[in-house]
Amino acid sequence: MDAGERLKHSFGATRVDEEERRRLIRETFAGVAPRYDLMNDLMSTGIHRIWKAALVRHGRPNPEDIVLDLGGGTGDIAFALAASAAHVLVADPSPQMMGQGQAREGQMREGQMRQPAPGITWVAAEAEALPFTDGSIDLVVISFAIRNATNIERALGEIARVLKPGGRFHCLEFSTPQPWLAPFYGMWSRTVIPVLGAVVSGERRAYRYLIESIRQFPDQAEFAGLIAASGMTDVSWRNLSFGIAALHSARKPWNSHSPPPPTSFAPSSSKRKSRSARMRTCEAPTSPARQFRFRSLVP
Ligand SMILES: C[S@@+](CC[C@H](N)C(=O)[O-])C[C@H]1O[C@@H](n2cnc3c(N)ncnc32)[C@H](O)[C@@H]1O
């Protein structure tokens, strides 16, 4: 069975149908949202911040860029990119996860944090059905979220569709570590993470899903193949922490009216609802310039 088919029907190690998988994932993130950021720090001993910094460095937008942080959750990446982009959108199906980010942005607006509020647009949407017009986004980033897409091929197709020709895609995700590391990593995953999940967030099942879904996810080369099959080009990746995570990058071809056949890829170094329904799910952009810009993204 190929990776796309395998992911569609698995909630971690349990076989489920597609609808059930989507429901369980929504339930999982609703449950972990209040403690999500704290758990990330504990589980990864803070290393997720280094990985995310690598994504932000790679993805650095141009000042006129419209950026989409897909599966953006509590907004870590969106906040980091907002300083250098014209506008950042977060799209995520979990109102609870985005609620945490919106609360953080509220604190910025009230001056309770050192960072000024960037005015992010929060959109309730799944990667498989993005409510944006074709060729409207300069940069799509996705961090630790593509694994949750039930139809990964459709999600990658949607990313390719909404990118402008020449637009960039960067994906940070857990991957397959080097063989010498696998036993230690396996032990940490099997023992420490579920216990932390149970004690800190009270959500043992959610953290078992995390570990099992990482195991199900395609390795670096297979995932690069899926990106290439979506019609994106210049696909490459670099391993982070010996392959525990990987940062895949690609670009939409300049002359892409129809997806070309899969192109070459290699490691870079060692490395639709109705329009009104969609609009209702979005927080109103703050400035008139942003309202204009955002409306132009919605078909
Ligand atoms: C592990 S969190 C990552 C959040 C954030 N990007 C980060 O790096 O901290 C995964 C996110 O994927 C979202 N998600 C679940 N299913 C999705 C889908 N089909 N499309 C896009 N995002 C999805 C969840 O709601 C959740 O916010």
C-alpha cells in the first residue's frame, strides 16, 4: 500500500475510515490545545524551537509576500514570519488550537507581550480544501501538520494550486532518523512521551497517536516523491537532528498551467463550501488594506 493510502485509513496504529480519522484528529487537537505549547517544549526538550527556527530562516518571506501557515495551530510559525511578510494567514481546522494563538495575539495587541500584534488572518480550513483562489499565495509553510491530513495527495495538490507560479513551499515534519539513533529515539517515544502526555495534558491517547502517526509517515525520499507528484518542482530536503525531523522544500513551476510529471528530487545536503460559509470562518482582517488583500484571495 502506498503512503497516501496508508495514511487515509490510519489513526496511529488503528485502522479507521476517512471520516472517522478526521473526527478523531479534530477531537485530539481540541483536547491538547490548552497545553499544546508546553507539551512541545517538554517532549522535545525545547528542540522543536530550533527546528522551527530553521523553517523560519529557510522560509523568510519578501516584504510584499502573502504567506500561508497551513495547519498553523497556535501560530508559532505565523508569528515568527509576520515581521517580514506583507500578510500572514493561518489555516487550520481546529478552532481550539487557533484560539490559543488568537489569545496570544490579543495579549500582543494589549501590550502584554514585547512583540507587537501582527494582525494575522485566522481561517478554519483543512489542507485538503483550501478556501483561497488559484495562484494567490507567495509562500506556504506547514509545520508538524501535513501528517494529520487525511488525504495527503489532495493536500499537496491544494498547496500547489494556491501557490503563485514560482511560489515556495516549506514543510517541517517528523521523519525517519538515522539507523544508529533509532533505538534511543524509539525508547524515548515509547516511554517518556506517553507518560508526559498523560501527566501534563491528561491526554495519553493523543500522544500515543503522535508517536504512531510519526511511524506511519513516509520517510524523507518517499515524501519528496509525493511533493513532486503534486506538480511542484525543485524538491529537496535537509535532515534536522539526524533525521528525527526533516525540512522539505519545493517550488511551483513558473509555467505551471497543468501539473508536470514528477520531477527530479534529491537531498539538498547531507543533508469547497459556499463563499459566505468560508468568510464566516475567518477573523476579519484589521486594516482596510488587509481586508482588500484578503478578499482578493477568496474565490
Ligand atoms: C502538531 S499541530 C502543529 C501546529 C503548528 N503548526 C506547530 O508547528 O506548532 C498540528 C496541527 O494540524 C492541524 N490539522 C489537523 N488536520 C489537518 C488538516 N487536514 N489540514 C491542516 N491542518 C490540520 C491540527 O488542528 C493542528 O493544529
